[in-house]
Amino acid sequence: MLFILLGVFIFLFIFAVITENKGNGDDYLMISIIGISSIGFLITLVVILFLLGSYNLTKTSADGEIAIREEQNALVLSQIEPLVEKYLQYEKSTYKELRLTPQTIVALSAYPELKGNEFIQSQMKIIIDNQRIITSLKIKKTRLNSYKLWLFMGA
């Protein structure tokens, strides 16, 4: 579509220049057509270059970036799983040996609920951030079809 528009501006420019040189048309009108077609050509060319650059960047880099993020998530999960397993075993043994007496209930209620290991929380944040980025990259990849109408004339 944009290439057709580019061709129309080129045609108008050539037509106006030829008509101006022959002296067959209105000078003011032909100069206006030359100016408008030149500006339209430049604007359309910039839009095409911007869209092609954006299209090419997304198309060439999205799959690799998704693979890197998924690999990082797998690595983080492999680091977290043993720690979580140890923590669960520790809790199980701690609660098994815990004898509830009025003193222990008062002592437990005085302490706030534990928030968990900061390392695990930071690793989970990495995974959540990566998943959000992976989702946005996949959305960008699916939106590449919208470029086809403008850049590739529906191909």
C-alpha cells in the first residue's frame, strides 16, 4: 500500500515536471503539485523505512529473545526447586516437633508471619518479569501480520 502511494507521488512529480517544461499547464498548479508530491514522497519513504525497520527488528530478534528468557527461567527454577524442597522439609519437621502450649501460642502470635527467603522472592520476580516480556514479544510477533497490508501489499 505504501509502495503504491510512493509510486503515485513519483508519477505526480514526473507528470508535473514534464507539464511544466512544456508550458502546457498552469505554472502555480504545477509547482504546487511538484512540492506536494516531493513532500509526500519523502514522508512516505520515511514511514516505509521506519515500518520496515520495526518489522525486521521484531521478526529477527523476537524468537531469540524468547528462547533466552525461557532458558533463564529454567535456570532460575532449577535453583529455586531444591531450596523450596529443603524449606518445606524444614517446616514439616519444625511443625511436627512443635508442642502447642499456651506459652508457645502467645509467642507465635507475637511474631509476624514469615515472608520467605529474599533470594527466592527475587528469583520469582525474575521469572515473572521474564514471563511478562515473553508475552509482550509473542504479541509483537502476532502483530507482524498487520505490517503486510502496508508494506507487502497483502502478501
